[in-house]
Amino acid sequence: VISSNRTSLPEVIGDAALLVDPFNWGSIANAMIEIHESLKLRNMLINRGRVRKEMFSWEKTSILLWNSISKCL
């Protein structure tokens, strides 16, 4: 994954992506080349992504939302 280094994306993605300046086409191009040319990097990001995705689910989100609502009651 190549992602913007803006907004909340770095927090969500963690170390499972290359972060780039979305307004700098050179930064985006360099990340694309780096991922294309490095099998080791690609595999590392894939593995990190598989681990990272386990942190997110609709069930976890609903529990967090319900806990937040309960605190307000």
C-alpha cells in the first residue's frame, strides 16, 4: 500500500504502508518504483498489512461506539 501522509491515514496504516506526500508526484512515483523493485519490501508490507487488519472489524468498532455512548448516559 502507498498512502497519503495526511489526515488520520498514518495512524490507521501504521507501518504497513509507504507514506507519501499526496501533493508531490515525485514522492508517489518513488514509492511505486520502490515497491515494484523490492520483493522484500513488498512481502514485508503485505505481512504487516495482514497483521494490521486484525486490529479493525465492524464488531470492534461497534463495541467502541457502544462504550462511548454508554459513558454519555
